[in-house]
Amino acid sequence: MHHTIFDTPIINTIMRWISVLILRLLGWRVEGQTPTEPKYVLIAAPHTSNWDFPFTLMVCFALRLRVYWMGKASLFPPVVGGMMRWLGGIAVDRQKSANLVQGTIDAFNRNERLCVIVPPEGTRDKVSHWKTGFYYIALGAQVPILLGFMDFKKKIGGVAHFFHPTGDIDADMAEIKQFYRGYTGKNPQQFDDETIQVKEK
């Protein structure tokens, strides 16, 4: 994988201090411990606004998580794209989303340590389904799923526990979605956990 801000010790440390300071000033609390697992998929929900990204990055810095994240190709124009990749971004061609799952699995197989963050919802619009690409990535790479969360009502962000996919996607997704009930996104009307259905990848 390409070199990122998380691989630059001095800058990483500075960004951690800045992130912790900003979160404290805004009244946020970070929960969870830095994982010891070398490889895992990190999901963060609810994903309902553009504010989720900077807050999620700050929480990742605070917890010393070295993450890569997926973003649509339009977020990676010639000049800005370099900065986005330095921040851990991986450009995604949505026309080739079927290959994204296998490509990410291959990346896990090539690296001894890797954390990829994937929001389970495929959009910030009204969420009526959860895309399951993150699940198939974890299952195919035989890595656990770390449940991350952002609660804008309680101002709490962090990571909880690892979930190990069994292959029974219906049962597993029901358990994962149950975990996120009670967490409030920036725009809660965009996230209706009572009606969420599973959609393939």
C-alpha cells in the first residue's frame, strides 16, 4: 500500500495531539482501545453527513489507528488527489465495484498489517439498505470486522469490539445492525435502523 500520514511518526504524533485537542474542545469523548490485530476491516456508522469523515479521521488519530479508506474517484483530482492518498485514501471506480471487493482481499493477502475502513452504507442519502462489500471483504480475507461508531447526539466516537464473520450473512448482518441501534448520526433522519435491508455488495 502507498505511504500515508499514518506512516510518518512525527506528523502522526502531531495530528494525534491536534485531534485529541479539537475533540475535547468540541466536547467529544473517544472510547475504545488501540487494536492489536494486525489486519481487519473497520466499519464506521451511522454515515449520514460529510462531517463523518473528519471526525472519523480524528478518532483514528486519537486511537493510533493506521487506516486506509475508500473514496469515489472524483475525490482524487490531480493535485488534491495526492493529499487524499497521503491521508490514507484509495480511489474507487464505482463502475468496477465488483472488483473492489476482490482487490481489497488481494491487498489484505499481500500485507502483513492492514486496516481498511469501509462505511456499511453506500451513500449519505436516506439509507434503506446496507451494502455488504465490507462483509465480503472480511470474509474473503479471513479478517475480523472492527465495529466503529460516531454518535453526534452523545458526542462519543470510537471503536467497540471485533466481529468475526461466520459466512451466514443474514444472521451476521442482523447482529451487526443490532449493535448500531441507539447510535445517532449527524443527520439521524438519514439513518433508519428499523427498516434497513441488506443489499448485495
